[in-house]
Amino acid sequence: MMFENGSTASFTMTGLTEKDDSRRTTIFGTKGEIRGSESKIEVYDYLTRASTFYDIDFSEFEGKDAHNGGDFGLMKHFIDAILNNDKSLILSGADETLESHLLVFKAEQSRLKNRVVCI
């Protein structure tokens, strides 16, 4: 993807890998990398060559199947936000959700037609 300010991003999703029992995410930036797994996040700084680690506690989602408990978490936050009348518990709203889905649909259109698609 190319953004109006000249920034670029690419996305690769792999369904089958040697270690298909876990989910991993790596984001490469100009100043470092962010690596995420199911239990921790690592932020690596290219300049200092140092890593900072953050543990993730997903224990409340254990045994919840869909998307390793992610669907359960989304619904839990939504219900908690309603029960507590607290919008801050919803991390992304309808506008962000719609925009991200439209972006994925355009990416699929680009893949299927093998051409650049403007958004």
C-alpha cells in the first residue's frame, strides 16, 4: 500500500507454515521491528539494538475457540462498555472497523485482478 504522505506498507498472510499451531505478527518499520506471538510482544530498536519485551495475559480467553479467544474478547469488551456506559472499553469503533474491512476487500480485488487498486 502507498499512502498519500509517501509511506508504504505491505501485508503478507500465510495460512500454512512449519509452526502452524501459533499466530505470529512482525511489523518492520524504519526505526525497528515489533514482533508479536500469542504470549508476548517484542519491540526491537535498530539504533540501540535493544529489545523490550511485553508479556500478554490471555488467561481469561483460554478455551474460547474462535480466533484463539479474540472474538470472545471483542464481545466481552463491547458488553462491558455497554454495562458500564464506558466507550473507552471499545478499542475501535464502527468507522475504523468499516475502513479496515474495505481495505482488505480492495487488497483482495488487487490480488485477483493482479493490478494496483486506488482507495
